[in-house]
Amino acid sequence: MSPRPQPGSEFVLTLSCPDQAGLVHAVTTYLMSHSGNILESQQFDDRLQDRFFMRVHFDVSDPALSLEELRTGFGPVAEAYRISWQLYDASTPTRTLIMVSKFGHCLNDLLFRRSTGALNIEIPAIVSNHREFESLAESYGIPFHHVPVTPDTKAEAEARLLELVDELDVDLVVLARYMQILSDDLCKQLDGRAINIHHSFLPSFKGARPYVQAHQRGVKLVGATAHYVTSDLDEGPIIEQEVVRVDHSRTPDELVAMGRDVEAQVLARAIAWHTQSRVLVNGRCTVVFR
């Protein structure tokens, strides 16, 4: 793993806009005029939607140039080309609140990856509707918030979650097998900054014990999907998916174990790409610059 850049030395610009001539030239000219040197550049032209997407990772030779000055300088370019854009310091960790219920494989994986530096995130809090993983959070020195959810307290629980998001200056909320359906209002307030993970089967199995259902139907693939949270349950823009092949010799418990491994890997990749500004939403789907 390459070392992290020093604060204020490397930046990432992402943008999308109607496709038109001169876009790349406008961006590169802007960077050159601000002592920028391109380290990585990726682009995609969606011809079906007539929309252009771009991600540029660059450094600057002028140590006095600040992030705010770079943002201010790009404003006129964005206005001229009707660009939707974001510009970040590449070194800044993403403040990530993790939510979990009674399945801890994804939570445990994310905590370990964060501790080794594999994910550039800060975890200011873990929220759960159960207490099973309070000791795990304590072992990593992360505050644990038990927020029980019942039909009568759902609105209160979601209000508490939003309070934590605001108080802790949270950039990203991760549903690491959080087994509660979020309200439409909460989904809208977390639009574009909440990622969920769920199992993926063909055919799809919902409700309790999905792996047992899958075993009974003789599935040949076990997989997982990471996606942005929307009010359409499990139908938000997909960031990453993975599958592994299985056959008749696998027991339900083996399917569960294989599924958990895939879920953890897929969620970690989705979070990594999101925190590196590699994921751009394109309507109901995404552009992912890996």
C-alpha cells in the first residue's frame, strides 16, 4: 500500500456534466494555471445519456495554495460548462459512522481494515439496535451507541441517528448488516452518503434465513451487493457486486460462511472507492473509476 499524501499536497477533482467539446482541455488548463500536476485521470462518456464523467487526482507545486483557493478558482470553469463537481484533499479521512445489528462480520472487517490503514476512514461512532458488539467497539476505542428500535420508537431512534451524524460531523453512514428499514425521510437526508450491503441471489430470497432458502432451491451462486441507500428498498445505485460458485455439496452453514466473506469484501471495496471519490452517481446507477 502506497503511503498517504501529506495534507494540502494532493487533491481529487470529480465532475459530471452534459457532454460537450473542450471539457478535458478546460480542466487541464485550469490545473496547469494552478501549479497542478496530474497523477491519475479517468473519464467516461455516457453516450446514451449524453453525459460526461471525470476523476482527476493531482498534486500542486505551490505549497501556499489552499483547498479553498482551488475550489474558488474552479468555480468559473464549472459555471461555463454546467459542471456538477467536488474537490477534496486526497489525504483527508472520511468520517464514517457504522451501523450494525446482530451480524458482526462486516463490522469486524471494517474495524480491522481501518486499524491497519487499508481504509482511509475515521470511525467516530458505532450505532446498534443491540448490544452484542459493544465490547468489540470498546476494544478499538470507538464510542458505542445503543439505540433500540421498536415500531413505537422508530422515529425517535432515527432522530437520534441524525443527531449523531450532525454532532460528529459524519461524512458517510455504513449499514454493516444493520437489520432495520430506514424511513423515506431518513433516506432522503442521507442521500449519497449512506452505503448498504446485502446478500445477492438468483433467484432472490428475502426475509429470515435466506441462505437456508437458497440451499433448498439449489443455488449455484452466492454473492453480495453494496449500494447507496434510497427509499426504494435495496434498489439504490449499485457500487460493487461479487459472487462465488457453489454446488449441491455445500451445507447451509457453509453457504452462510461463504456469504459473509463475500459481503465483507464487497462492502470494504465499496467504502474504499467511495472514500477515494471513485464513485459518481449516474441516475439510478453509478460510474466507478477503479
